Amino acid sequence: MGRLALGLVENKQWLWSHTGALRLQALHGLHGEDPLGAYEGLAARYALEQELALELRLKLYGDFAVAEAEALRDFSSTALADSFVETTFNAPVLHLREGAFLLYSWGLKDAQESYPGGEWPEVHFGKSPEELPHGRAFAPLALYDEEEHCLVVSPLSHFLISPLRLIRTPLGPAVARGLHGSVAAVPRGTVVKTLLVFGRGLIATLYAWGDLLLKLGRKRRIEPWSHPLLSRLGYWNAYGSYYTELLHPMNERILLALARDFQIKNIPVGYFGLDLWYEFEEIGLAKSYRPSAKKFPRGLKALQQKTGRPFVLHLSAFSRQAFSEGAREGHILWGKQSACPVSRAFYRRLARQLKQEGAIAAWHDWLRTQQHLVPALRSQLEAADSWFASLCTGLSDEGLPLMLCMPTMGFHLASTQHSNVIAARSYTDYLFKVTGAVARLKEQGLEMGTVTRQAYLKNELWLGLLLHALGLLPFHDVFISHRRHPQGFAEPQAVQEAWWRLLSAGPVGFGDKVGEADVKLLKRLVLPDGLLAKPDRPLWPLAQTLHSDVWVAYTESRPEEGPPWLYLTVLNIGHQSRAYLLEPSKLLPLKSPYLVYDPVGEQIVSAVQGRLSSGEAHLYVLVPQIAGVVVVGFPTLVPAPSSHVRQLLADSDGVRLDLRLQPGLRYELRAWSNQLLELRPGGGAASVVARAPTAHGLRRWEIQPHQQEVQLMMLK
């Protein structure tokens, strides 16, 4: 790793441990045990002039370490600039020697950014520390070499105000973990913690890092079917939906028309993700969380009861108009445009109010904007983390889960301490991919640039992985399901957009105009019982393909017993069309024979081969082959979700398949063999009816279970 140092500012003067300004006073060994386990280590005490000032402790736990910098006296006048990239109290400072890197940009830079401030966190790669970005805050940072040795570095305290950044030191450039540059005082006893995790393999080390943060937060990684926000198909009116606020604002009439259309066409929508349903000063600054009298004159609860579908309700930053001046003391932090309530009781009351309107989850948008507009959420040492904790625990007190949107990386890190934070938006609004809608907005005087499909693929892939490492599931935002949707909302890659969201393992929602949704496509996302057909986790990219324009990523459905189904994605992040021919056995540790299935074309194919245009992706399923039988699964785009497929085992009579199904419904099952197959019930009551093979030779059966656990035998 290289040299470890300290560097801080007091009265605009830099004090460095390796120049003598901070003078090493004493060294002593450490050993002990804490919530992370047993450790050994070393503590170094530094003096400023004749006074003890700082102690840097390095605790070694085996394959990870924690650096703790403790202030041994009060530090005042520590502010440097109102900026995340001009950090103060930099402890530790790491002088890096070599290695490629991966990092995630922070999402906010400085107070000079115009409203709404900031950007979506993005992934960045480099071949050596010399390529680390200047003028950009980030976290975490992962360093790795050709032998796949890896080090992940991130904050372990003060999550919302302490990123990493490149810093100039008397010994050259280094990476500093510091506090936001406007923090003006660091009291005696303050301990700033940094986590360093060592491992083998980039993804494995990122997950080991996430495991430690989750362990400290007493939080478990969320399961893909654990809440209706995750398990059911949603309808959203977010930016990119036809009913975006900027073009066709949602109202009661439209919402009821959508619900009628879903009922008539049997579109399996489980909830409405409702954007901007309340009164606001301008988009992003709410005045209250009461339903807009103009849009929803009867409120939301009546609509929830009438449609039978609950809501995931949007929240944003607060306008100053939301609170009276008399509410100042202790409960509100103020900015020029915005105000921020900070009490747990406030958010508990808000959660009760949202639930009364029919909410099953809250979707908190504009998070980085709230921090950007309220200076105290940057300059006060504990204010931002305390506010976020009040928000999360207040909602949790009333049993309301939370999805994050427009966050910084600090919000993602802090979410590891709150079990009710279950999902987060992974990248910018889908709207910027809908070129026809952007053109219509331009005609109205709203200038909005588009974002390339390659940028979406790259960042949704890598942010999705990181969010899952931190215990969340990613939301890739609303999409349009109709390839030829009218009025500027056509989505030529609708099928890709659909399965890309399924493979995120997170929320899935569409946003077509009433009557324009692609019903056939939407039904291929969901099983007859209404559950989304999803894999067990988001996609993981394969490191050996990242040095080309054609990347490969995969996820899986792993039953309780038997081999997994692997979902292989090939994506072109370059600017030119690219051909590909892959041998999965050379990329993945396959332990059983398999056949390659194309779930879009619904056919067995001979190879993972094709041509991709720029920003395009293809999907394949590697289906395990047992005793000459290939159980493809259901006719969904993810055909064998582990929510429904429990076991696949060879049996003395053939192949045994154990399923978990909802009694009374009808499920279609598909399989392949070069010999005639017979399917009959084993344990568990179910009726089985053979159907004509598909056009591509897949044999089909219709299964009607009479109880939840069903065992089937496939005989050749």
C-alpha cells in the first residue's frame, strides 16, 4: 500500500505528520476485541508543539484493518472550503504505490454547484494510482493487481460528510480520507474511522467489505422477494414515464384509467410508484405531504381502496415554506431555499401519514439536494448522519421501508445501519434515454441532454453490484414497454430494458400511456401468482472481459439442492458494432453439463454468439442438464427463479423437480431432451396436462397445483 500519514488544517495552515508539524510522540502496541472481532495493532501519538494532539490507531483483524484517528484536544478553525473535494482532518492519508483501481464518485462536490446540485455516483476505472481523478470526491476505492489481490478503502464513520479524495502532500499525491471542508471544529474525543479490507478478487473483496459494514449495522442483505416493492411489478410516473410531471402530470382520472386498463387486460401490476403527488414550491422542494387538491381531490386512500393497489410514495427535499419560523429550535436546520427537519418524531408522524394514504414504502428522492441546500448538513460534524438516522428510524418505527434516490455514496454507506432501507436508484433518470421525450421538452424551452445507453449499462451494472454488497437492491428506474409507443416515448429496446431490470433483482416498474403497454412483454416478467421472476442477486461482471468493449456479466437462480441456472449477459459498452463468440466454460466454473437457452426467442441455441450494436445487450440462460434432461423452466424471461424452483435432482427413475407454487393457478413448464419426455406428479397433489411442443421443439406441460409444495418426475 505504501506510506500512512495524517494531514489537517487549522487556521488555514496545513499540518502534516511527515513534515514534523505533527510530531510523533509515542508508539505502543494494541490488542483487544470489539464487535468486529479480535485485533492486534499499533497506536501512534502525535503532538502539535508541546501538546498532544492526535492518535492514529491501526487495528489488524486478519484480512481487514481499521484506522482510527482520535482528536486528543479540541481543534478549531479547521474549515478549508465548502467542498467535498477540499477535505479537512485527513486521517489517514495513503501514499499508494501501484495497482489498477475502481472507484465510485461521491455525487456532490462543492457549494458552488447550481440547484439541484451534484450528480449521480458513477464508476471509474484506472490502470494505476496516477490516473486517480483530481477535483472529485469518491468512496469506496478498490485497488487490485494482475494476481487479483485487492484492497478496498472506505469511511467507517461520519458517512455522509467524509469521502476519499486525491490530495497533494509534501511527499506527492496521495489518497486522503477526510471530513467535509466546511467542518469548522473537531472536538476532543472525536474518532474518525476508516475501513481497509484485503482480499482476492475484486467482487469478492467488495462483498467482504459490505459484509463488515452490514455486521456493524446489524443488518442482513435484503432478499429479492422480501417486500412487494421488490417482488411485484409496479407502475411508476417518474421522469421517463409517459405521465412525467414535465409533460403529462399524473392525476386521479389518469390513475383510475390505468387501473381499469390493467384489470381489463390482466396486467399484473402490484402497486403504483407515485411521483410528486403533493404540493411543492418547485420540483424537488415539497411544501407538505398532503395529496395535491388539484391532482387528487379525494386524497389517495380512496384511490388505493378503489384500485386495490397500494402506493410507493415519493418524498423530496423540503421547501422553507413547509415550516414556520417558530419551528427553528432544535428541530429544523435551515438553508436559503430549503429546510430540513431532524427529529425522529417528525418522521414517525410522517410515516403514519403516508401509511394512512395507502403507502407500503417511501421513495425518498432529492437526498443529495437536501444536503446541498442546507449548509449545516455539511459543516456540522454529526448533523447529516443524525438527520439520516432520524429519517430512517422514524419510518422504521411505523414499519415503513425506504428506497433511496438521488443519493451520494455517503447515503449508501450510512444505509448499512438501517434495516428498513431496502433499495436505491442506481443511476440517473430513464427520461434522458427517451430521445423523443427530451425533444418534446426542448420544444417547451426545457433543455435536457441525453445520456448514452452505454453509460446506463456500465453504471447500472457496477452500482447495482455495489448496492447489493451494501445490503440493498438496485432500482434501474421506470421504463417504457412499447417499442412503438406514440408521442415521442417509443422504446426500440423495450425487451432489453425489461429483462435488464429483472436481472437487477430489485424493483421493476413501467410507465406507458393508458392502453399503450406491451401486455405480452409485461406478462413475461411475472409468474401466474404475481411474483416477479427474478434471479437471486444482481449481475456480476466478469473481470477478464472488462478490457474490451464487449463485457460479460452473470447472475443466477440457485435452488436449495441441485445445480444453478445461470443468466449470462453480453453487453457492448463501446461506440461501434461488435461481434462476439464466447465459451461459457472458459469464463465460469460450470460444474455440470448445460444447454444454452435464448429466453427472448424462446429457443435452445447452439452457442453464445451474435453481434451487438452500441449500447445493446443480449441475454442467455445456461440451463443445467441432468441425466439428459434440460428443465428450462417457466416461459418468463428469467425461467427458473429460486422463489419457485426448490430442487432439481437426478432420481433412479429420471429427474425430480420440486416446485413451490400457488394452489389453484395454472403454470406452464418447459423442458428439453433428445428423447421423448413424460411428466407426472410425484409427491404433492397437482394435475399435469401435456401441451403441444413449441415451434422450437421445447416440450410443454400445464401444471395446476392443489397444494403449495409440488414434486414432479420427468421420465424418458
